[in-house]
Amino acid sequence: MPAALVIDGHPNPDSLSAALARGYAEAHGDARLLALRDLDFDPHMRFGYRQRIPVEPDLAEARAALHAAARIVVVAPMWWGGVPALLKGFFDRALLPGDEYRMSKLGLPIGLLSGRSGRFFMLADTPAVALPFTGNAAAGQVARHTLRFVGVRPFRVHRLLGVGTASDRRIARWIERTAHIAAADGRRDASHPTQRPAGPRSQRSPVPALSEVV
């Protein structure tokens, strides 16, 4: 299995997010690109956590890829302070208690995807000067409250801000910088291979139901 899993969380294949995700996967050299818009799955938690929805084949394959990867990279925009519903729905359906995390007797989370590192490339129209006033809930949602929650550490956030007014030259620099980061990650992943489980436990045997570190 590829060393890195690149999750494209944008619904539009012609978006800058999609281009950055493709560029990272190509520059890494040993990465699988997972465009969530191409998956056939229900992103709604129709029963909450009271009852599990049967896992669709595309979602089962994506969950196995999460467990097989040594590095998990997410590329998505910030909309209304959060991430697109498509990406949030994927997290809701793909990260399940008993498989990707469990709670200790003290009620603290224990991530079952530990041993993996990750990145979040977050794009936003919000300019950098406004971020201290608007906050950055999307970065916390993906990094601290989702991927780090399930054990992916270190998990770095790259903020690409002011997308709506960015010049072609600035966008080209973003694409170049993303490829540079990916190539460096690819070299590290090739020199430090890790042994990872084949997939979520529910797939193997029945069980009870521009960066900074964030």
C-alpha cells in the first residue's frame, strides 16, 4: 500500500484544493489520492452513535487506506469557519469507536491510528490579517478534534489564506511549495518505512461497537 493517503475534501474537481491534492500526491512519489467526491457513500450519521450504518464498499476501502497509510494528508477549504459537509461526513462515517479510537476508563480518548503523521492544507478566502479576529475553527476541527483525536501525531497545519484575491503568481508559489513539502515527505517516508495494520478491526474481526504543529 502507498505510504501516504491524500484526502481531497473539496466537492469540485476543478478547485485549487483539488489541484493541490493532486500535486502533493504526484510529488510525494508513493501516495494514494482519495477524492471524496468520487466515493459512493452516505455522509449522514442517520442514527448518531446509537446504531451503525452498514459500511459501503467505497467507504470500507477508504477506511482500510487510512489504516494502511503512514502519513495522512487532508486538503480542503474553510467554509463558514468549518470544512465542507462532504469532508465532515467522511470523518463522521469513517472514524468509528472501537476501530479508530476508544475511550479509557477515565473517559479520555485513545487514538488507534497512532504511529502516523499528517498535514492539513487549509485554503480560505479570509486574509491573514483577519484571522486573529475570525478565528480558525476549521484548523482545530481537522487537526486537534479529529486527526489528533484518533492518534495521528504530529499533525501540521498549512494555511493558504486570501485565495479569492490571490494572484496567479502567488497561487503558483503555493503549488510549488506544496510539491516541495510532498517531495520531502516522500523521501522521509521512503527512508523510514513503518509496519501498519491491514485495516480497521471491524474489517478483520468482529469487535464491540507554512506550518505549525496543532
